[in-house]
Amino acid sequence: MKQLFYFILLFAGFSSIHSCKDLIDEDGNPLVDLHNNTGLTGPRALYREITDADTIAEYHYSGLLLSRVLTDSASITDIMYSGDKVSKIDFRGFLDLDNNGKLDKDSVSYSQIFTYGVSGKIDKVSESRSVFRRTPPVIPGDPPGPQTLFRKTKTLYNLKYAASTSKLDSIIMRSGEDVSGVPFVYKNYSRTGYTYLGDNVSKVVRHYGPMSNDVFGAPTGKLGYDYANFDTQISAYTLLPFAYKISVILSTEMNDKRSLILSPNSPKRMAITDLTTPIPVPAVFSTDYHYDPQTYVTKGYGINYIYKPL
């Protein structure tokens, strides 16, 4: 099984808290005081996710709407709207595309266009992505050359919802390489299914495989993600728009481990399993959560959640 870096980071046992400089936002507004755990009164927004080592994400807003997210290695996500609905998300930065536990040195740029169905829910996400790679040095020992275009892809995601509950039921991905002068065709697919316990996502299974002439071939990979022992308090991710959470999950082909962000509550136990092995053995992680007086989570799996007033 490939290294499950994100969870290893989360469960590494972070204990200390950032200094008081983290207790105000970019406008100078006070944040949750982690040392006294007094919480906020009234409307709030998620502002930062931090560990004792670094800031994982910082969220910026335009009025009440999430407009920009800063993540690892100065990566930037910009969120655009049509009315109050997310219409487009642009990303520029670095990702762990091969799931080896490290951010790739190749930079990534993608745009995702969100289409809504008659129910008002997202039914399609169209993505155009470019990967840039540094050219090797001409003379050994010299620095590498500038980032140049390495690969372009186009991907279409179809989202389906259960008729009886209106909850997200599945995401079907079709993807192919976009080569200049060559007719575009989808060559790869994935199918992701969601199972729920109440309103919380309890299980995610994703199949991967090749496709030809819009026909899915036999799966060549299958990964499972299980979430259990949910609390009854409020997840920090309930404050983020659904479209952004979907974008995070779709940012790499193996980022379904972040599916816990779709749930209103927080799981105290998570497991990831490579289901293609003869005897699947899950990697299991667990935590206890801390909360503020308004029952919003303030810490779990080594991440501290910082809020700001709206």
C-alpha cells in the first residue's frame, strides 16, 4: 500500500500551539484563544488549520463568501461565484499527485467549472489541468531550468444524488490527456460510492480503471475509506462551501481520504484499505476531539482549528 502521508501527518501527535500571533486574523480581528478555549459568540468562519509545525490551510473571505485558500508551499486556491453558488475554482501550486507522502516538485495549475442541475445541486465538474516540470540542468551541478509544460489533461466528474435522501451517492470520473493536434478522448475512469450513517459519510469506495469508446474496462485499483465513532458536535468543515470540499477531494486521484470533510460531525476512528490485495489490511487511526463552548471542534488528529468572527 502506498504511504498514507496525510493521515500520518494528522496522527503524529502534535501537542504544542502556535504563538499569540495566530490569535488575530489578517484584519486584526480576534480569533479563538486556544489557551483559554473561550470560543466565539455569534457567526463565525473557519480561518486556519494549524499544527505545531506549520499552517496547513488559511481561509480568506470576501464578505461572507470564501474567496481564497492558502495551503502547502504557498499554493493558492481562488473561488469564484455566480450569485451565492460557486461557479469556478482555480488552483496554482503543488500537490502530492503520486500519493508518496511528499508534495511533488512539479507544479500544478487547474480550473474547475461547476454546473448545477434543476435541483440546485452540483451535477458536473469540468476540469482542465496542466502539470509543469523543471527541465534538468544543461551542465551537471547547475540549477535546473524553468518550469515548462509537461502534461495537460481534461477531466469530467458527474455527481449523482440518492433520490430518497438527496445525499451525494456517487462521483464518476472520466479523464484523458489533452495533446495538441490529437483528437481528445477519455482513457481513464473512476467510480466512487458513498455510504452514510445518518448524515455522516461512513464509507467511501473508489474503483479505478481504463476506458475505451466510453466503455469502462475492468477495475485495476480499488481503495476503501471507513469513518466511525462520530461525535455529536460541529465539524469545522461545515463552515466551508460544499463545492470547495468537493474540489479538495478531487484535487488528486487519491484524495478521497479527505472525505470526512463532507460530514457535519467528526469521526473518532478512520481506516484506509487497499482492497486489491488478497487479504486487505486497513491502516487505522483514532483521536479524541476538543471543543469550544459553542460545540465547534477546536482540535483533532493533531490539527488545531482557528475561527474568526463574521
